[in-house]
Amino acid sequence: MLPQPHETSAIRIALESVGCRCTQQRVAVLGHLVQADGHPTADDVFQAVKLLIPSISLATVYKSLETLVTAGLATRLQGDTGLVPARYEVRGHGHHHLRCLKTGRVDDVPMNFDPELIAKLDPEIESRLRHQGFKLTGYRLELLGYYEQADSREVEPS
């Protein structure tokens, strides 16, 4: 699924703001992320986009994903180790994730995002970090565990 023309101009502006061109491949990769259920891996994106652009390579998909992340159009969800492939998403509003440590599957946590959570956990953390020269700009929360059906890669996302 490719974004509509009015969306493509916004994509072009975001890409050009980081010195990148708006290409058919980047638009197709972003289009897949927008309509994807769950949090696809680069290989998932490659398999889907290859149906639209048969000549696209896996390397081009990886480069497109990284460019979209750099432009702020997508987010990379990196696993704890290099053994678990990164996953990608385009959801712009705050939310949390859960990750199956066996399969690498990532789902959204069904709870409201609280932008003040860190301050509620430790009201002094921001000033202590600032004292260390660190400016806190946000946070990510990922719950780790195992799905009961984790031996099956065919488990449907919730």
C-alpha cells in the first residue's frame, strides 16, 4: 500500500529535512509500515514491498528503514541482543511495548501512556540527570517475558 499524494509531500519534506531524497522505495517501505499489523522486521517489510517493487533488494529495504528512522518517520525497536532482529513501527503517539524473549515478537501494551511516569517513580531523577549533564527528553517502557505459545512463530499479535 502506497501513501496518498498529499501524504507523499509530507514524507518528502521530512526526508529532505535530513538531506535525503524521497524515493519510490522509501515511500513503499513507509506505506507498508503504516498499514502493517504489529511491528514488522526488515525481512517482513522486504517480503511485502517486493510484491509492489519486484526489483527491490533487502539492502535497499534496510537502508530505507534506517533513513525513515533518521527522518523521524519510523521508529526502530531494537532487541536486547543482536540475535533478535529489530522491528519497526510508525505509531506517533506514546505507548509501551511487550517483547517475547523467545520469539522476539513485539506488541503494544494495552494501557494508557503516562508522560509523567518517570517523575512519578522518582521526582528528583530529572534534576539528578541534569546535574550529570544529561537532558531527559522522553522514555520507553518495554515489558519482557514469554508468550505461552512461544515455540510457535505463527502466534497472532494481540
